[in-house]
Amino acid sequence: MDGTPRGPAICTALRLSHSSCDARHIPSSDYSSFVALLSLLALLLPAAAPDSVPRVWNALPWGSESQFNPASMVLNEAWDIGQLEGHDRHLQRMWGAESFRRLGGALSHPAESVRRQGLTEFVTTEIVPTSISKDRAQWVPNYQAHLLGGGFNNARLEDWYQAHGYEHPALLACATTYASAFLNEASERAEVPGDRSTDPLADLLVFDAASLFAFRIPGVREFFTQTVQMMNWPLQPSLTPDGRAENAGQYWAIRFPLPWTRTRGLYHFGLGNILGISQPLDDQGTFLSFAAGAHARRNVDIDPQRQSVELTPKAGFFLDRQGSLLASAFWNGQAADRFVLQVHPTPLTSWPVPWGFWLHGGGPSGWGVGLTSTIGLGLGWAG
């Protein structure tokens, strides 16, 4: 055994706080249509991706790639919304009974939820790109994070399960992807009153479903591994002694060639979008990158059915080797976690075990610090 969490990363396997993820709190009768969709998707999935397609997960012993496993992927996705200013990070709040009740209400009455918003409004704000204004661009994170990022991580999970000798890697990847997406939506519902939101409908029933097949389209894996370089650069999820989820977040980066120069472009996205440059430092695949743009600060209500986000400036530096993130430093304009430093387990240190750490603060919420390892879940302290 290598100490890596085994099997699909659901909350019972992670053995997190029992009160934070108690199945008795979840009204299973509300999820019949959701379960039916998952069953259909499972029947449509092939056993595994062909051996001829490029792999998108690399078993590198350093950086963010050394921390990637089903558990760390689920936690970064499930706790991602905790980065927003004013969002309660206590697990009993994020995964409380009310969060699952609200999510169940939306999933069990999809037609009613869409009718309340209006079919045209739902399609033109969540599904079809028609506007880039804040109150009509809910489709942006749907395509970026759920379809592209989710599809990329699903392919990485399949590679991980296959490399670790599991049978049915595609099915396990599907289960893990939906476990993370479901818990992410539950965490978001904790701060959204009402149980008829259309946001989880677009996310779980449309884009997350499509993501399972996105990287099975001929040429998609080749494009994102050969024409451009797509990378998963998440944060390092940690738990505090009082049961708070700290320093969790799901991010991706795409490095692309620029004409007439060795310098490359970089687009970094997740709970924010920043664009910049990536400069090679050696012939071993080490890059130093800088990017700037916008970060999601906090949720704002558009109407009882929908939310948007207030944006704030963001800038960051990144150091990676062969696409595996070694360290990063962010600044953004929100009150919480204004400054964030990440150091992933790295060969640049001489420690006998591959530890990493994180530091954040600079706003009214105080400072936080955490210690992480290649297991993928760290221990943190925050004010």
C-alpha cells in the first residue's frame, strides 16, 4: 500500500465528520430522476479509454500531480465555493440537512424550476452563450468549469484508476466525478435560499453529464495534450480542528504557443479567469508564469432562481515542472484570503517526506496556515 486513498472518493470512504455527511439527512426520494440519469450514463460508458489515446494524468512524484487522487479531487471540487467572501466553511453548514434538502428540491422538480424562471431565460443564460453581462453569463462557468474542467478531471480519474489496477475505471471515474459535483452543488445551496434554483439543473443534468464524454471525442485529448497543454492546478484542501474546510479550490490552466518566441501564453480558470505568459526556465519543462484578470468575490442575487458573482481583480505567479504545479502566489481584491501562497510537495526541498504547505490571509478574516502531503488532505489552522 502506498498510502493513497483507494476506491471511489465518497464521503463515507473519506471518513469525514459523521454529522457533516449523514446519509439520514439526505431525502433520497428527491433524487430519483438524478439517479436515473446516472444509471443511463453508466450504461453508455465504455469499459475504458483506448490505450492509443494520450493520458492526461501523469504519475509525477512532485508538485500538484503527486497529490492528485480521487479523494483530493472530490474535496477540492466539493469545497470550492468556500473561497467566496462570506461563505461559511464549516462542514456542518456546507453539508447540513438544509443544503441537501434545497438541492433535492431543485432536482426533484426540474420542470417546475425551469417554468418559474422561464424556458427561454433558462436556455439563454445557462445553456446557450448569448451574453457576457454578469446577470446573463451563467453559461461561462458551465462551459469552462463543468464541461471542460470536469471532462478533463474525469479523464484524469479514469487514468488514475486504470494505473492503479482497478476494474471498470470509466465507471469509477464517473461515480467519483458525480460525487464531487453533487457535493459541490450541496455546498453552494447552503447559502442560497429556496429549493427551485435552476443552477444545479444546468450543472448536474447537462454539463456534468456531457463532461463524461467530452474527452472521448476523437481529437479532444490530442488537442489538450499536444496542441496546447492543459493542466489541473488545484489548491490543497485541509480541515481545521473545528471542522472547517480551508484552502480548497479547483483550478485549471491552459498553456498555448505564441508566435516567434519561446514564451507561451497561459489561461488560468476556476473561480476566476486570468490571462498571462509562461516563460521556460530550463530544458526540463520548468516554467515561471504570471497572469492577471478577475476573481469571483461573492455571490449576488439576480432573482429567486438565479445568482451571479461580484468580480474583483486578481493576479498570480506560478512555478511548475512538466505541468505539475510546484508553487503559486495569488493576490485578489476580496476581504477573505486576499493573499494566498501554495507550496506543493516538491523536489526542491530536502525534507525526508514530501510535505507541502499553504498560507493565506491579509483581510479582515485573519490569517490561515496549513500542512499538506501527497495524501491530498491537509491539516489547517485559520483565524
